[in-house]
Amino acid sequence: MKVKQIHKNIGVSIEGIDLSKIDENTFKKIKDLWVQYLIVIFPKQNISDEDHIKFGKKFGELEVHPSLSHRSSKNPEIYRVSNVDENGKIIPNKETSWQYLKQSWLWHTDSSFRKIPSNGSILHGISTTNKGGNTLFANMYRAYETLPNELKQKLDGVEAEHGFYTGVDVSEKMKQALRIDGYDGKAIHPVFIRHEETGRTALYVNRLQTRRLIGFEETESRKILAHLFEHSEQTEMIYQHKWTPGDLVAWDNRCTNHARTDFGPDERRLLLRTTVQGVKPCGAVSAS
């Protein structure tokens, strides 16, 4: 196992292992690195979807995403982050399923729309782009730690409403197009959360799914959220991953946000994700 830090604030790369053949001792080392560095990258993992699921389940139970059109027809735990369908055809830009995935360029953390959000995500690069389509990861511990004390005090104990693609930067037209019948995807979480394993505090808001701050007028809520978003997206917080086929990336959703860079309409991009269920609601923390 060869471990290399990839950014001063976030992430390590691990080479020299086959994730389809790891024992519990090796997994414990991986889990410890995941908790410490927030993102773990495994290059050149030529593993099956079933092996991907098996590895994901070592972290905990896996979610089944509410979007039917993006689930694997064979394995419901697999969420297809792709602009190609299961027959290998590029999805037309005008279709809702493509518009849905296109929104992933906005910063977010997976499943913050759930009342119990996910603990982590594991994404496997099957077909990757030649240009663009990179994934950006931001350290939300650092985002909290570098906030001005005055703002920490102002938001002490404040909660925010999250919804399924209902963030302030998502258009009303898009919100309607992406609505899933029978699923409201609405949840309330603290703005500052305490990570259940590390005890550290993270900023927990994102452009794609955070709609408003509870107890604030709409104008002030938007202004504060815009500031929090811009603050957390500073270059020093961010690692940018350029995908190559076989890369498998695991990250902690409780202390990271992620986004995607754009890519051309003729580029084929197929990544498969499993998402680790959370076990309890986000823990609030006092800024004092």
C-alpha cells in the first residue's frame, strides 16, 4: 500500500492494492485515511460493479437513489453519473435526465436533501473525458475554521433547509423539471455540524441543495448563503481530480462539498457511484 498526499488541505492517493481482494486489516487502514484526509483515490481499479458494491458496504449500508432514471437496472445501489444510457448512447441535451446530471457542476454534498444525509460516496470512473469533466472537492472543515468569528457567532445554532435540487442557484424551471413524484426531499440541518467520528466542526451548506436559512428574511438568507458558498469555494480549500479510466474515489460527505467542471456534448462520461447511508441526523455544534 503506497500512500501519497495529493493536496495540502485534502486527500490522499493509495496505490498497490486491489479493492476486490482486501482484508479487514487493510480496510481499517483505508478507513482511517478516509476519515483523516476526507478523500481517498485508488488509481487503476479494474473491479466489477459487484466488487464496487462489496467495498462500499464495508463503510455501511448503501443508499438507493430516488432518481429511477439514473439507477443501474442490474444493481439498484449503483447510481449512474453519466451522459450515456445503458445501451451506450449519448443522452440528448434536451432530456430531463441529462439536465439533471448537468446540474452537478454546482457545488453540493450528496444526499443533504435527506433527513439523515449520507456519510460518504464512492465513485468509479469507467469511461472518462479527454477534456473537462473533472471533479472538484472542497474541505468544509477548513471552510468553517477560516470563517470570521463574527459570522460564526451570527450563525451559532442556525439551521438551513435543504431540498432535492432546490438550492438558491437552481432555476425555478429546473426545480420543476427535476421534481420526483412522491418524494419531497426536504430536510433541516444545522449550518455548522459536528462530525460523529472526528468531533471536528464543518460548514454544511451547498449551492445545489441549500434553499434558505431558518429564521432569516429571504434577502438576508440569500446574502449570507452566497457569502458562505464563495468562502468555501476558495482555491486553497479545493483539490481538482482529473479522471482516468479505473480511478475509484471515496470521499466523506460530512466534511466535503464537490462539483464538476464542464465538458463537451460529444464527450462520453460514465462514472458509477455507491453512496453510504448516514446513521443519524447531523449533529449541531455551538460556535462559542
